[in-house]
Amino acid sequence: VWECGLLEKFPILSAKVWAFLERTQILSTECSQSTPAYQYESCDSRDKFYRHVSKGGWPFSTSAHGWPISDCTGEGLKGVLALMDSPIVMDGVKRGILKDIEPRRLYDAVNVILTLQNEDGGWATYENNRGFGWYEELNPSEVFGDIMIDYSYVECSMASLTALADFHEKYPDHRTNEITFAIKRGAEFMKSIQRKDGSWYGSWACCFCYGCWFGIEGLIKSGESASSPAIQKCCQYLLSQQRANGGWGEDFTSCYDKDYAANGMQSYGDDGSGVVNTAWALMALSAAKCNDVEAVRKGVRYLMSRQLDCGDWPQEGIAGVFNRACGITYTAYRNVFPIWALGRCVATYGDNIDKDPCIKELE
């Protein structure tokens, strides 16, 4: 909605999102600061109990969850910054209808993100990397992989560094050197984990289309040129995976094989394609302003053709995953990402997205 400049067309939605973000920021509201949990946020208590700073972060759930997560904090911060562009939301704050989110609370969120950056330049999920890969030899789980330490991920790194970049645009004088250096290190980390074929492995969804979206968007937001080898190689990778029907598709095998599913979303998809994977691929390509407009056009048409009469998109195969072997069905994905992708493609390519190349040839 924000990317397409439609905030004013959805005033109630915008106000509700603002209210949600305001009340879920950890240990930042008057109510949360009156709880016993706030007493343990002091430096002495955190040192005693080996706890990372929590105040200012956003969790995976409500504020009662209490544990800040890097990407949730990044996306929460970006959401607040985006809604600050809404005159309706800001008027609601001014009139006291909506609670204010003061700059100090944004500074707290930035502090959480900066302190969660790992030595390798990336960001993990809940905590900094405090161990070594060989710890996995002691993994007692029969189900989960890569769980003994918290690793840096392309998804968490993109969410964190793009939040810092958006914050820096609105507050250029706050911790300027630290923020610009953190963004630079984050971009270098993301380049370092790009695979030789140009892709990024996604750890929290199925899988490569997802990882490529985070990789491209993170680099673009950090200042990387869309014509850079890293971006162009990833675009070519995605284009090579587009299916005949215009869509993209992967299934759970991409996650545990760490290789793109040869048959796409063979089960519970549409001739190997899926709406969620297609949306992720289109978001990556449009973020990179991919020159192959026809490929983007085919993807857009595929998404449009799969929309149901009720406005929803069909529920297909599992799209979410964590720790390589646990699949999750996030039912909102089938609607959120196609809408987002279509909006971004229109915002990026404008009327070109509707032009038929055959008509152009006749002209």
C-alpha cells in the first residue's frame, strides 16, 4: 500500500497498523514499562542474566512475547517510518486519536538492530552469533538442522540493513557513522553468501525465489547499482527458473536439498508454478528493474490469472519453513505477496506492464 502511494485510500488500515506497531514495541509503552519485566532491562540485570538489550525491538508476536528479533525489529521500524508519510496517521497522532511513537523509540529500535549485527556483518534472528559451526555435531534434535547457534541469514540481514537505510533517510544525524558502516558491512556479508549461480538460499521459506528477493532488495537499498554483477547474476538465475506458464515454483525439496526443485511446485501447485513463489520472484526482478519486461509481464499475467472470483489467491503447497526441515503454512502469504508484487511491478514498470509485444510489432 505504501509502495504504491495508496496510504490515503486505506486510512482505517493505516491507522490500525500504526496502533499495532505502537503497542507491540517491546518495553516501550507506558503499560509495558510498569511491569516487572522492565526492571530486568537495566545494564546490571542484563549482564547478570546474559540478556541482550530488548527495549525498542519488535517480537515475532505481541509485546508480551518479550524477545526482540532482528528482522521483526527491522520491519517494525520500516512500518513506522512508512506510516509517518501518511497525513491521516500523523493527524490522528496530533489530535490524540492515535498514540505517538516518539523519535526516542525509533532510536531504541536502531540500537537493537546495531547491537545485533554479527562480526561477519550479517544479522541472525534472536541473538548474536556466539559459537562455532562444529557445535552442530552435538545437535540432539532428530528434526531440525543448523540450530546450535544463531547464524547470519540473508533475510534478517536485508530486513535490518534496509531498516537502517530508511531510518537514515529520515534521521541523517543520528549515529550517522555507525549506521552507514553497518549498512556497508551488511551489504558485504550478503555478497559473501551469494551462491556461484547468482542465487541466495532462503532459510525461512521455500526457498530460492524467497532468498533472491531478500538478496537483491538488500543490496539495492544499501546503494548497490542494479547493473552490478551480483544483481544481474541473480536476475539471470531467476529468469532461468521461470516456467512456461509464466510463473515460478518450488516445493519443500529446495530447502533440504539446498538446490532449486527440479519440478517446481510439482504437488499442490499449478503445472509446477505457485503464486507465492511467483510473487517473490517478481518482487526481486522489479526491485532490480530487470530489463526483461516480457518475463515480468508473463509473471504478472500468471498472478492475475490465478486470482479467484472472491479476490483471494488459492492456497497451494507449503511456503514457510524453519531450520531446513519444518514446513509451515502461512495462509496469509497467498494474498499478501501477490498483491505486493503486482503493486510493485506497476509502480516500477508503469503502463509497460500492460503492453502486448505482439501489438507493438504490428504498430
